[in-house]
Amino acid sequence: MTRIAATGFLALLMLTLEPAWVFAHNLSVDCRLADAVVHVEVYYDDDTPGANAKVEVRDANEKVIVKGVTDNQGKWSCAAPPPGKYVVYADAGAGHRAKRRINVPDPAEQARGAENSPTPDKSAMPSIRSDSISEGPSKDEITRTPWLKIAIGLAVIGVCSGAFVVAMRLKRGAQAPR
């Protein structure tokens, strides 16, 4: 019985110490370009806005180009910097930080691409065009429910529970009087 208690205590200890590496809130940044304005949205992986987060846009030399603070919805905007690659940094405090690489396109190339687009009726296109300039996964990909991870977790719990039940039955069978 003491062996079972020791094993149980060790398992409980591992369960309490192991989740230290799990992120309770993972901060993310999404950037879009519309009419020469960069729109930044800071949010957590549960889709909670990153309100009052400090935002910085830095160039390739890590020089701060522009900085600001998000509103209560986790949104902030600035004039688009010259075409090129930049990194947007967000700091929501309490260790919640994120960075996202962005690529600001040349407006002339963007206009040429729109002229060559196969859209027959250009008047049907919206007047405000918003393009994602962020590299990496989109906000929808980050904030969606992780069904696969949930299913794997439930399967692991089921297998462990089944193994425990089988082990207990085998132990009872071995202890039965003969």
C-alpha cells in the first residue's frame, strides 16, 4: 500500500510542477494595411484584446520607427512606413510580449497588381482595401478552438484510466485467496 501511496504522491507532484511551462495567455499581433495606414491588433490566444499594450515598429536595424499604445480593444494605427521589412513589438505587461514581422509593400507595385487583376467590374470592389502584411499565422488560426489537442488530451486520459483499471483488476486477481 505504501508503494501505491508513494506512486500517487509522485504523480501528483509531477502534475503540479509540470504545468509551469504552459502559457496561460499567449500574446499575439496582427497587422493589416489599408489606405497607407498600418492597423495593429494585439490580442491573447483566447481572443481577449491586449488593451493598453505598448507597441513599437522597428526597422531592420532595430531602430524604433514609431511607437504607441493600444486602445481598450487592443487596436492601434499609424501611418505606413516606407516600403520594406519591419518588426512590430507588443508589450502588454506582466511578461506578455509578442513580435511579428511585417512587409510593407511598395504602393506603386500594389497599384499595378490591382490594375492587372482579373476582376471584371472594378466598381464592385470595396473602396477601403485591407491586406494582411503580417508573416505567420492569422488571428483566426491562433484563436480558434484546438479540437485536435483536446481530442488527443481526452484520448490520453482515457488510455491512462483504462490502464489503471486493468492494473487494479490484475492486482486484485493476484491477491485473491487460492
